[in-house]
Amino acid sequence: MAKKIWNTVLIVINIAGLICLIYYAVMYFMHDNSVPHPDAMLPMRKWEIGGSALTLGFVPLCIANILACIFVGRERIKLRLRLLFLLPCVICLITVVHFFISSLLPYEPSASAEPLVKVKLDQSLPKAPNEITYGIIYDDGGMEVIDEAFESDGTLCYTADAFYFDPKIAGDHIENTVTGTKVTDDLGNEIAPPDDIREILEVVGESVPHDIIKTKVFKCKNSYFVSVQLNVNWQDPNDFYQYDASTKRLNLLYSWDSVDVLDVMAQ
């Protein structure tokens, strides 16, 4: 009786593991670049969530598969058939290896990807600027690093420092209230923000549930892009958005850690 219960438990665990494997493998191989939880402490795209889940689940899945291979049907089923219990962990291992290799390879845009904006980045925070990188962000959530430097033509930048927002803890998140009245323009002058920039900064305060270190609003003709540097535990994430003036919403395009956006040019 105990043996039957043990085999049943092993079968149930292996079925649950197989279901999780299929769910997260499909999520990973669909390569969906949308960010389902952009306000999380560590926002990840859907395919990254799938790959990370499979990485964390590989060891327990492997243990469950090995135990099932050893004990389930040991007296009735030949070993070569019981080895099929190991198939899920083998598939999981292949997927995890692919996930790690893909994470190390540089991004290459697909034929259907549309470029949204060029960015000039300082990747040496908190040091002095000396690691300048240029890139193009695409509508599929990827960024291609480019060798060609650029200087934007007519892009205006308005910077609001940490004191522009008053953060208060509300439950399990932070609410930011706009209290500042001045921003810094391209020339380093403190000015009252224009109406459209003030509106965007109010949306930033309402939308971002973290302590804000610095916000930059880039106005490129009729397009707006927003760089929000956050203080989140041991990280210094920088979330880069495109602002939709018609809906008054921030659409997350990309996230970095310890990076400052110096310039942008809409495509």
C-alpha cells in the first residue's frame, strides 16, 4: 500500500512538473518582449520570465524525473521505457542552455521590428561619464548597439531632480506627489516646466511606485521620451518610456541598471 501511494505521489509530481515545463517553455519560445509587471522590483519581459522559471525549476524537475524513473513500474516496466521519465528534464536542460546562450548574444532585430528611437547612454554610473554607448530601441522591446554616434537635432531635454517629487510609503509601494516647481533645461538653467512637460511629470509621479532619483523628459518634435532613474534596494534601474499624449500614459520601452540617458533621437 505504501509503495502504491509513493508511486502515485511521484506520478502526480511529474505530471505537475510536465505541465509547468510546457507552460513556461511556450512562454519562452514565443519570445514575447512585453513586460507584464513593469513596476516590479526587477521587471522582466515574458520570455525572460519563462527562461528564469525553467532555470529555477530544472533541479526539482530533474529530481522528480529521476525518482520516477527508478521507482515507478520498476517491477513491470523495462528500464528503456522508464527512461522516458527523464525526457522532461532533458528538454528543460536544453531550453535553459538556450536561454543562457541567448542572453549572452547581442540583440539582432527581426525583419518585422520597427526602430523607435536612438539613444545615447552613459553606462559608467556613478562614475564620471566615460563609457558612452549608442543604440536603437525597437518596438519589439530589444535594443541594438550601434557604432555610429549621433547628435540629436532639435531635441529638448528637461530634468527634474529627486526633490521634484515627494515620496510617501502607501502600503507596499511608494506614492510620489509633485511638489517641485522648477526643472533644468539643456543649458543648465532652472526654469518653470512648460505645460506639456509639467503634465508628463505629473503622470510620472502617478505611475511610478518607487523612489525617483531623477527624471528626464526628451521632446523630439511631436514625440516625448522619458527616462526615470529609480532607487530600488541595491539597484539603480533606469526605466525608459515613450509618452502617449493622447492617452496620457507611459509605455515602457526598455530598462537598464546604472545607466544615464544623455540624448535621444526619434526615428
